[in-house]
Amino acid sequence: MTGPGPLLQLTGVTKRFGDLVANDDVSLSVAPGEVVAMLGENGAGKSTLMKIVYGLVRPDQGSIQMDGEPVEIGSPRDAMANGIGMVTQEFSLVETMTVTENVALSDVGVGHVDIRSARRRVLESMEQVGVSIEPERLVSTLSIGERQRVEIVKALFHECRVLILDEPTAVLTPQDVRALFATIERLSETGLGVLFVSHKLREVAEISDRVVVLRRGRLVGDRVTGEVGAGELASLMMGTAGASAVESAPPGTAVGIAVGLPVAETAVAAARQREARGPTVLCVRDLTLLRQGRRVLDAVNLTVHAGEIVGIAGISGNGQTDLMNVLCGMVEPMGGTIEVGGVDVTRTDTAGRLEAGLGRLTEDRRGSVVPQMSVEYNLVLEDLPTYTRRGMLDKAAIRSHAESMIEEFDIRAGPSDAVATLSGGNMQKVLLARALARRPRVLFIAQPTRGLDIGAYRYVHTRLQELRDGGGGVLLVSEDLDELRTLCDRIAVLFRGEVLGELPIAEASSERLGVMMTGGAVPV
Amino acid sequence: MRLVLRGREPRWLTPVAVLVAVLATLAMTAVPIRLAGANPPAAFQRYLVAPLSSTAGLYEVMLTATPLLFTGIAVAIAFRAGYWNIGAEGQFLAGAIGTTAVGTGWPDLPALLALPLGFLAGAVGGLAWAALPAWLKRHVGIDEVVTTLLLNPVALLVVQGLLNGPWRNSTSGFTDSDRLGTGYDLPALIPGTRVHWGFGIAMVVIAVTGFVLARTANGVRIRAAGQAPEAAAFSGIAVGRLQWRCALVSGAVAGLAGAAQVLGVQHQLTGSIAVGYGYTGIVVATLGALSAVGVLAVGLLLGLIGVGAQNASLVLQTPPQMGDLVTAVLLITVVSCLALRAYRFVRRRPATADAPFAGSGVAT
């Protein structure tokens, strides 16, 4: 290779977990100013490799070099000292501290902390990255999207020369993705090397200079982005079956969406023209919520009919989480009403809402299960009275229910396995099984496919479509516009706690939704 | 050597961890026992074997274990629900006060009336003492660890205040209460021994708790609330109310311990009636993994060590505190070994740590 030598160089990195080979003799490099995308399905070993580079996991074999010099990275501290910064999928922010404090935290030694100069540096850093968040805000008040931006600022706060972004766009809106890409371009022009981990082909094609593909722990491809087609990348990623799946997949189907192919507007619209509407299953009227004096929900009106999927689009932090909390009964609204199947449940507790036919699946998967408890008990946690006979739990019925759910929802676990041992996809299937087993009139579901691999992604979508076709209603909150446009019949846009407008799917182009999501005028 | 997280814990690991902890306890306590001038193997024989080698010793173990079984299961009930009741000591004393109040207030009641009333008064006393911190936790959000703990010395001061004031012994003038009426004498569970019906009641409470936790819907709710309160609330479980109720039940059971000690052993209130039973209950519950069977086993084990320590102090002239020392070391080693179950020991690989570039190719 000509030009400057690689900034970061991995050679022969191998990592085994018992029988599983997470990384098998992987070698790759990142040059200064180069954006390298790492592509691979969930479980391909991307995260493990990134953790090795960042010192969170030690490799069994192999070496890491910076500027041609061998480096020993035993901890994130070593990684930072060597100019490696990382933004992980799971954030490491202290919720009770402000943005400034969080960013400055890793810099704090012993003694006096000059918070004022820290604040100034944080603002500069934000400027550089193109992020505008009040430095005094507590992290606990930030949305997931905003927290990620703070993480990026934090990673760049040090003398960072290689930035690793692990699935950074999973939580971002199209506009945010655009801003992120602009940032990446700006930073790479200054000589920063970027390693961008993703499983979305489209993003990779757009942002990277070079693509490396991991499959089952092995590096199976290293291509220049401009010279490789989506089909080839997909086949590298998923094996030979992948390419044909992508190429033959009708636009707008789950496979196509999952790998990031553009949604064909007309096909989606045509598929979604449904005339007959069932009765109203969810009616939200003038829902208002104040939090710390701020109107986080402002007279929200939403209606879901039987047999339709209504989407809620919006940049994270515009009231989605509050809407979820209010609908699930975790927070009482200041005003307005919620009706499920004609029953007013505004003042009803969770059990009453479940009784009325509300199903719920929140974005916080881990907060919805009891991790140490078995799969079978988690499955019946909302229905304990049903499984009680003469004051005693009917263990046989619980077991057989769990077995049938495991079979039906293809959960890869045994009934007595602790939920904590399950993968994200299987955990989501447990929650989906729990919600759907009650045959809800209307299912409220938020970010259902975040972080899932293609198989699970497709599976969740199929289930939601089945629920709709069976006469159930679905209220779907998602930050993934492609997902919304594949599934929904109507899409409402939430902006600063207000429903800014509602579009039938035929009119809901990415551009229009994008304008509305940023508070633009309501299209006629 | 490094510690590496395990993926899964094999089943054999828990017994092995407990065994390692016991061996470590024996090794570590051998030193102070030697310093006390005794022969460690002989001392361990006194602690762990001698009490079991005679029926009289066995009965003594059951008697000593009785208050620990009560307080152990009381603490386990609260901990299971995620309510950290550190106040079993105070609730024990409040129970003893309640029982003494009825026992000295109506000394002439027949046993058939007196005993249920005595136990009821003990339970009410413990419950009342637990109610204030539980209420503060539920409605004001004040941490129960602090409030329950701080109410323990308050309860002791109330006992001392009563014994120095209104309840001072009317015949001897000592700071002990009057003897309760004879109707309040708890009969022996096994005739001819000191083992009283309190032991039987403790067994019933443990059995009922085990059944509720393992076999009923409320048991599942309690476990869910304790392990993941937010997820439990999301699933429609009223976590706050559940913890409040478990806190009250926990206090009532700790109060029963005080009642049993007054009715079955002391027959009067004394300033030293609790001697740390409430605190030891935390040890029993924790070592017993908050399960009914575990509480039973550990309660009896600590009873055994308690009797053994008295025995050893008589025969081998070791200080009686040596038994507490063995118990405390056992707690630390067991808790540590159980925590270490999640890890395995790995010897550092020279390939990555010392010579990271051996065998790798030339950089391109």
C-alpha cells in the first residue's frame, strides 16, 4: 500500500469463548483520514473485535499496532492513551450528572475540578462534532439519541485519532444520521481514522471509503466502497444465500429494509391501501403531561382502529418515552383521556389496562423482564391469576404454556433458563410472546427491532402484520423510518410533545416526514 | 492469575464454593483459636461435633436456634421483596415488650387464652415497630436501611427505660420485669427438655414462607419485585404495596421471635433478651440465600456453633466470643465464594501479555 502507513493495524486477532470462535485470525487496518466500515450480521463478531481494540476484551492471539508501533491495550484507559476512542451501543453515562460533568469525568484527576473551563471545552468539542445540547442538562433528562451524541463528544474529548462507532445509527433519525455523517466527514478530513460498525448496507455505501466484512468471526472481504455492489456485500455478509435474497426481495420487504435497500414508494403505498377500518381500539384524547414544568406531552390526539398499524415518527426525545410511560400506566397524565376498546383506562392501573386489552412492548427490553427469573415465569408474569388453582401456582400449566410459546415464537431457550442468559433477539421474542399471548385489542410497541439481527427483525415484522391482519390494532413508535413505512397504514409525527400531523402511508415520503420531524410546516 | 467472567455456572459449583468457604473458615479461625491457647482440631470438634453427639446437646441446639430461625426467616421475607429490613433486632425487642405488656397486665389468664394472646401481642409489637420505616419508605421514599437500623437502639432504650421505670421488678427491685403469669409459660415441645413450642412455630412459619414463595402467585410477585422492581411494576405488580406488606410481615415474625423468647425461655423482660438475634438473622437469611430451606439449615448451623462455643469456653477455656468469630468469618467466606462463582481463574497468557507480537506477520 502506498501513502501514509496505517494508523491502526490489527494482525491475526483471534478470540475464543469456550467452543465459540468470536474472532478468527482477523487482520485489518485504518489509515489516517480513512473511514472504514465493518459490516456483518449480529453475532458475526464485530462487537468482540471492537471490544478487543478498546481494551475491554483480551485477544487470545494477535497484536494491535498504532503508527506501526506495537501497543498493549489492556483497558479502555490504555486505548484512550493511545488515541483510540469508542462509542459503544450501551452508553456509559452517569445519569445524575450533567453533560459537562460526564464528558469531563474521564479527565478528572485528584483535586480541584475547573468546571468552567471544562464547560468551555465541552462546548468546543460539541461545536466540532455539530451537536447542540445544553451542557448543564442532567443526562437523566436526555433522550437515547441525545445521550449517544454526548457519548460521541466524550470519545472525541481526548486526543483521539481513531474513533470507533459501534452501530451508531441504530438510534438516530434520518436527519441525525445525516448530521452524524457530516461530522464523520469533517473529522476524517482532519486526519481522524474512523471505524464504523454497521449492518446496514446503505449507510456503509454512503459513508465509508473501504468496507471490511465479517462473517462468523472471519474477515471474508476487504473492498473499496466505490468498487463493490450491494449484492456482493450482502452475499459476503450472509453467505451465498444473502445475495439472491436481497436481489429477489421485493422492495420494502423485511430483508431489503434490514440491509438498508431503499423502500420503493409505490409498492408500499399500493400494499397499504385498505378501505375498511374496524372499530376504534385505542383513542387518546388531549393527553398532556408536564415534567419539571415542561410540557412533554401537549394535547396529544391519536386513534388506532382494529386492523391497522399506526406509526409514530419523531426524533427521539420529542415525547415518545413520555407517551410510552403514560400509556403503560407508569406515569399519570395531567390531562386528557386514554380509551382502550371503548373503556376509559386513564386512571386505571397496569392490571386494569391489560384487562381492557392493551398490550405493551417498550424500548427498554431489560426493564420489562426479571433477568434472574426463568423464561416460563417471565412469560406468565402478567397473568399470574390465570395460572393459579386453589391458591397454588399451576406449574404444569405454566410449563406447557412456556413450551408452546417457545415453539410458536421460536425462542431459542428452555423454559427454566434465566432470561438474563438470552440474547437480545430472544428476549424480545419472550416479550412479544407475553404481549401477544393475551390477544391484545391494541398493541403499543416501541423500537421493536432495535439491535436485532435480520432474522429476528423480519420475524417481529411478520408478527405485527399478523396481528393487524387478525383484527388487532398496533401503535408503533420507531425511529427507523424505513420500518415505519414498511409496516404502517398511517404515520403520525411527534414533535416537542405535540402530534404535528398525520399522513396516510401513500403520502408519507421520507422527505415529508423528515420535514415534519424537525418541526416543519404541516403539509396539506 | 486473573479473574474472567464465566458464561454459565455449572451446577456443581455452588456446593464446591460452600465447601471451599467452610475450609477457608476453618483455616482462618484456627489462628485465633491457637492464640487463645486451644488446639484447633479439638476446638472445631467442640464447636461442630460435640453438641450433636448427645440428645441433650441436640435439644440445646434446637433451643439456641429458635430465635435465629424466626429472625432469619423474617429478614428473608423482607429481603426477597427488595425491602432491606435491618431492623429485626428492634422488632424482636418490640415483640418482647408487647408480650410482656399482656403477660404482666393480665397475669391470671389461663394458658389457652394467655399463649395465643402473648404471641399475638409479640407479633403486633414487631409489626408496629416495622410499620414506621415501611410507611416512610412507601410514602416519603426514605431509605429503609437507615431507618430500620436506627430504630434498633431506640427499641433497646425503650426496653431499658421501661425496666428502669414502670416495669422495674416489684419484688427484687432489679431492672428486670416481673415474671409473667404462669399461664404464659410455653410448654415444652419435647417433654422433659427445654425445647419449647416456639421451635415448632418457627418451623411452621418457615414452611409457610417456603410454600408461599415457591408455589403461589404472590411468591412470584415478591421475587419479581425484589429482583427487578421496575420490570415487576411494568407487569402490573404493585411493588410499593407488596414491599409494605412484606415489611409488616417481616416485623411481625421478628416480633414472634421476641414473644417466643419471653414465653419460652425468660418468662420476663430483661435488658439483654435480644443479644443480637436480629442482626444474626441477617446472617442467617443471607447465608441461607433467602430461601426457607436455607434459613432452616443455617439457623440450625449457627445454633450448633453457638452451643459449641459455650461448650468450648467451658472445656477448653476459649473466650465465648470465639463462636461469633467463627460465624462472622463463615459469613464473609461464604458470601465471597458465592460471588466468585461467576468467575474462573485464568493464568495470564504470555502470548498476549508479555510477547504480544510473537508469531505475527510483518505489517503491510
